[in-house]
Amino acid sequence: MLYDLARGPHHCIRVSNRCSINGFFFRTRDIEKHLTTQNSGVVVQGDGMEWYGVIKKIIVLDFANEKEVMLFQCDWFDVPPAPSKIKSKGRGYNRDEYGIIDIDTTKLRYADEPHIMANQAEQVCYVKSVRKSNWSSVLRMKPKNLFAMPERENTPSTVDDTGEVDMVVIGVEHMNISNQIHDLTNWSRNDVEDATVDAKVIEEARQAPTSEPSFADIVEDDDEDDDTYL
């Protein structure tokens, strides 16, 4: 791996407008202009502080033996340095007593350092403020492959030789559905009169031919992958 990286990347690079990494789905800011969803917000930990920005471009560097390195080119908002962050305020940054962070999205900084490694990024969403048109509140997102499962104590389980859980036994002794049998099995309605339907109607509906949809009826998604080589 180190040898492949030391040989340097290919002279051509790939530029994409979306990717999935760290359990997040990212998109570039420009491709979201006509979308209702937002996946371009990023936050990076570093130097005792958090850096907030939006993705402008997703760059993939190809190395030998099918190795690749993904970079995010971002616009970074004006966040105060770590020592002054204790004051909770800056030229384009504010954190209230409840820990909610507001950022002025019109004030940018660090234009000479736009790139980060894609695996360093986490996802945030910027919610526009009602009182200040240029400000947005930061909402941190959770990875799509991370689930908050409830903990269950004293649950017997079966563990095989590899340490994997093969079976979890959940008791149902406290479940009593004896009083619900009638509600579960009573499918007749008392509020309407009985009606008799000829079974031939169902058989004719099954035998009736159905037309296949044409290609003209299929709506294509404009949000397609676009890997551009430079």
C-alpha cells in the first residue's frame, strides 16, 4: 500500500458529484441547487476545534494496483480559532447556552486550504435561521449504518465457538392475548349488510391482459452519476 502511494497518482483525476463514506452519503453543493435534500455539509475535527463547510468538489486520485484516495474540496465558514472559541462568539459564529451553533454562511475563510481527506469528514445539515437570513443552525447527522438499539439485560443467548451470537431467547411469558383472540379473528363487520359477489369477476380480472409500460412512460432521474476526468 505504501509503495503504491509512493509511486504517485495517475496523471488523470476523477471528479464526482456524490459518494458514500463513513456511513454518510455526500453530494456537492452545486448539484443540490434544485433538490429538496441537503448532503453537502461537512464538519472536521482538528486543532481542538470543529471546522464547518460545504463540499464544492469530490476528487478521486487513482494509484497503482487499483488504489485510490478521495478528497473533498470545500468552502469553509469563518469559525474562530480554538482559544477564542471559549467565548462562544465570532465574526460568523455563535454558540448559545444550549450548545446550538449558528454560522453566517456568507462569511468564508481558509480559501488557501480547501482540501480534506474524505474519511475525515462527518456530515452536518445547515438549517436557515428565521430571524437572520444569512445565518444557519448546525444540525449534526448520524451515520446511516449506525443504529441506536435498546439494551436488554439478563437475556440468555447462544454463542458459538467464534464468539458470534447465534440465537437470542426472548421470553413471552408476560404476554397475554387471551382477551384479544376475538379481536384478532373476527373479520366480519356488523355495521354493513352482507353482500354476495360472483367469483367469476375475480377470475376474469386475473385473465385480463395487462399492458407493459413503454419507455416513454418511465421518468428518468436527473440526479445521475457524473464522473468527469480531468
